[in-house]
Amino acid sequence: MITVGDVWTDIDRLNQTAKERLGYPTQKPQALLERIIEASSNKGDVVLDPFCGCGTTVHAAQKLGRKWIGIDITYLAINLIKHRLEDAFGSEVQYEEKGQPTDFGSAKALAELDKWQFQQWALSLVDARPLKEGDGKGADRGVDGMLYFYESKDKRNKILVQVKGGGVKRNDISTLLGDVNNQKFVAGILVTLEPSTKPMREEAVDAGRYKSTIWHDRDYPKIQILTIEGLMSGKERVEAPPQMNPFAKAPREGKQEKQAELI
């Protein structure tokens, strides 16, 4: 048996085609984190990652029977980690999420505190992928996020998502429709903190509908208005063909030992 030294060359770096790659720029190989955790802790111990990014550390800790705490300040990372754990462990994984808005008041407070983080969080309510990863600031041409669905084996359609954290008016609908048409989206969704007005809803209806031939020849609204309050309560949801997972899917883990109790 050869003792592992302090220079590790036997763990491959993640290249662009690696199966475990999720599209997060700073992602580390899972084998690396598993080795570190196994070498420095025992089953049932607590593993803390205060900058957990796409969740490789918490994934490895969960797989190895450790308790874990993961911290990140971006809602993009948090949403990605939740998808990753669900893909890898299914209903077997249990965790307590803290820091996300839990009611309309806390959602409004987030919008006032940080418009960018509010936007990222609001996109997660409809499982939309943000336009850009990381900072994502700059000219977005009216696109905050996107939903994808397949219309045929080789054709992927996109739905444009815009988020408004302040007051809204009828012109927002005409602007959204213009962005949809100009950038070749099939439809648009406006996610708004404030309630929509009657003229806004009428403008959305007047935009018409689009038909999906692969999904039983159904038609769907060209423009939808969804409110934060309605999405949080479950009273509102996206009306569209089944969407693709906005993130790359983490490989399913084999049956794990019983999870340690939540801390």
C-alpha cells in the first residue's frame, strides 16, 4: 500500500466535457473533496463550507455520511445546489434552508436591499436560468432569464423572463412583447413584485398565444404576468410546455447510508 502524500496528481481536473461538470466556473472535482473530507473527519462530523458555490463539498459530505453546513451569498448558487442534491440523492436528502425570503414582506425587503439578488431569487421561483452566470451585470437587452423546452428532437425553444421589483405599468407589457419578437423568443413572462393592473392584463391577453405541436397541439399565452405573492403561495405557475432542467444534471448517487440528523 502506498501512502498518499501532500502532492496529489492522481485526481483529474474537470475539463469542459466532464460528466460531473455543472457549468459553474469554480467547480472542483468531487473526488478531491471526498478525499479531503475522508482524511479530515469521521462519519457524523460536521463539515462547513462558507463559500460553497455549486455545492461540491456538501455533495461529498452528504455522500460520505457527514453533517454539513453550506453558505453562499448568491441565489444562483443556492438554486444550483438544491437541484444538484435532488438529482444526486432524490428524496433521501434532507436539509433546512435559511436566508431565502419566506413571505411577501421578506421578498419586498430583499428587492429594496439588493435588486440583483432579488432578480436571481425571483428567477428561481419559475426555474429560469439567469442570462449570465457570475456577476451578470451589463446590457441584457431585456433578458433577465430564460426557460427552455424542446419542440422537436433537434429544436429547442426559449421563453424570455423579465423581473420587476418596483412599480409596473402597461408599457412594461409592450416592451416585453417587443423584446420577445425582436430576439426570436416564442413567449415572455413578467415576474413582478407589485400586482399587475387591468390594462397590463388586457395587453397581455391581446398579445395572443403560441402553439406547441409536439405537446398535443396545445396553445399557450404569448405573454404571462406572474406575481411574487402568487408564485410563493402556489396560486400561480408558468403555463408552458414541460421545461428542461436549467442546470446540468448531477449524476445519481447509489444508495447511501442513513443520513445523519439535521443540525
